[in-house]
Amino acid sequence: MADISRLQRMRRYFDSGATREYAFRKQQLLALKQVLVKYEQEIYAALYTDLKKVPEECWFTENGLLVQELNHTLRHLKQWMQPERAGTNMLNLPSSSYLQPSPLGMVLIIGPWNFPLQLLLIPVVGAIAAGNTVVIKPSEYAPATAAIVEKMIREALPEELALVVQGEGATVVPDLMKAQRFDHVFYTGSIPVGKAVYQLAAADLVPVTLELGGKDPCVVEADANLAVAARRIVLGKYSNAGQMCVSPDYLLVHASVKERLLQLMKEYIVKFYGEKPEETYGYNKIINEKNFDRLVRYLSQGKIVAGGRYNRSGLFIAPTILEEVDPDAPVMQEEIFGPVLPLFTFTEMEEALALIRRNPNPLSFYVFTGSKKKEASWIKQLQFGTGCVNNTAMQFTNHHLPFGGVGQSGMGAYHGRHTFDVFTHYKAIMKTPAWFDPALKYPPLKGKLKLLKFFIK
């Protein structure tokens, strides 16, 4: 549990105005970038310890995305901090109107274990860029990465600006939120925990951003480029051993191309991860035994047509594809978050839509098709947070796109400018000159209705 006096000092530091100037914010972001470079090898080692991530994957999915976010923010921060002109209605002329970006105050950021560096620190970049003080809670399930994060934050940032709090999330987070009213809470993780965080925040009317999950469907139409679809589905599903909120959670394949797609996917699984993925450079492990046991139970809920091997001592589960799965089975009711992929077939869109709507509001939706008409139809029919056409998972790496869910998969979005906006309040201000002050708006109002109707319409 954090020292209450430390939290109070952080609040006073924000109230002092120390975080508000551009030069200060830029300095902190540069310092954060410097420690990321300085401790690059230690970061790689920590991520390998926690998830068996190799340096190339770390850069592709962790360090690199974080550095990209920092560079983009540093390039645009001065512009983002400028007041934005707004229109003024006829009644208030010759007033001028503008929006003044203003930091929220003191924010809490709670990170997950599956990408324990970038999913924790990209929001931190936005919070600092926006001028806030920030309390950072890494996941206890990725302890090596949590330790290096704390080391870097302590070295790079003033203790009044940023605090890393370690410990069991189920205890630490409620204690923090009861001890201190935060001005925003940013949570990335599971839906059940997200609901608990939301309830805690609601007690004090604290705004939240919830980046959750869901069952992300992937549709492959008959006219899709099957070789490309197979490659991109295998990459999106089995990267990080499927432990990604944007991984395809199940496949819906047009019956006419199912056998060919399945064959291609099997070939790419071997090409990417070898005959023995447990020995392959770059194939990740399951985070812990609890999640391993949960995932193994799914293997009996369908016919295994690819993979299926596992080893508890190594927290290894091979890339697996299941067929003949009951839509009511747990593997189709829960977010899988692992290298197990149920496959279904359809002949008409309505069949596929009926299955997807059993788990509404997915975080992501993917469709492979060569038809613009089918593409548009799928996108219009479904409610989802983010998505790709002829790709999977890669939308997350584009910092120009807002990333976030809808309904059960979350609320709010971030990345790039959107991360800055999450932690910013835009003060709406109208400035009226003193040299012009018409009597129209002042009492007595009798006889002015016609004029008022002219100006307010």
C-alpha cells in the first residue's frame, strides 16, 4: 500500500502548477525515453522471464510501440497544448470562444500482465504529456517487468510526479481508491475486474477508461485471399501464445473454403513455430499455472484438428485449432486468451451473425474478403470497438487510430493524440470585449421577442 503522505505530496505538487508548463512535460517524456534506451537489455530479460518474449517480439509489441508513442507525443505536444478556437453564435458576437487544454490532476493507471510494459506505460506517457501526476500499478503476474518499470520510473521521474505501487491488485487497488480520490482511473484487463474498478470509481464520481476484452470474431469469406488470411490469422492468434485482447477468439469460415484455409493455417503454424513450438525461438509461454489449467480444460471441448499438445512444467500449450465445438461450451462463453482457436463454418451471413451476437460488443472484429460490398455489410451489421479488413490485431499498432472497446469490451479510447485527450479536460471559454454591450440581453425584455428570435435561431 502506498504511503498516504506520499499521495498527498503528489496532490500538492500538482496543485502547485509544477506540471503545467510545456518545458517540464517535455523534459519528463525525454527522461522516460532515455531510461527505456538505457535499460533495453534489462527490459528484454524481464519480458523473457515473465512471458518468454524474445527481443524481436519485445520491440515489435512492447518497447517499439512505447518508443513510437513517446516520439509521436514529443513531436506534437506543443501543438496539442495550444488553445483550440471554437465558434461563437450570433447572440454573443463579438465575443471569441476557445477550448483550453487542462490537466485533470492526479490519475491512477492499472496495467495488465500480457503486455506488461507498453500497456502500462503508453497511458503513463499520455498522462504526463497532459500535465498530470500519476500513480502506476503494474501487474503482479509479471513481476520481473514490474520491477524494471519501478526502477525506470524512480530514476527518470520526480517522486512527486510518479509513483509505482506494487502488490496484489485485489488489495492494493481498492486501498488506493479509498485512500485517495483520483481524477481519472485508467484500467486495462479483464471484464470482471474492470467492473469492480468501475464500481469503486463510481462511489466518488471518478471518470474511468476501461480497456477490457471479449470474444473477438474473425470471418473468412469465400472470396478471401486464403494464403494471406491464413498467415495473418496465425500471426494474430498465436503471437504471445494467444494472450492478447485483440487476438481472434474464434473463426467463422465460409464452408466452401474451410478445408483449404485449415490446411494453410496448419502449414503456417509449422512455418512460424516449427514442429515443436516449445523449443522454437519466439514462441511464448502461458503466464501462470492458473491460466494454463483453464486453457487445458478447453482442449476437451471440441475436436482437435491442429496442435493440442501441452506441458504444465513449461507452461506450454501448442497452437491449437478446435472443430465441432458446442456454442454453449465454456470455450465459447469465456474469453480464451490463449493459443486455442475454435473454428466454425457458415454458408449465409445470418448464420455467422447469430453466433457472433451470442457474445455482443467484442473489442475487435476481423473480416477477410475481396468484396467491398461484403466488407461494408459486415462492418455495419456489428457493434465492436476496433477491427481490420484482411488483417488481424495490427490495428493496435497504429497510433493514429483510437483504440478502445464498446459496451462490455470497455469505454474510452487511447493512442497518440487520443491518449493525451483521455487525461485532459478542455475548458470551454468565451471572451467578451467590454467596448460593445448592447441592451438587447438586459431587462426589461418586454417588446424584444422579435429581436431575440432573430438572434437565437
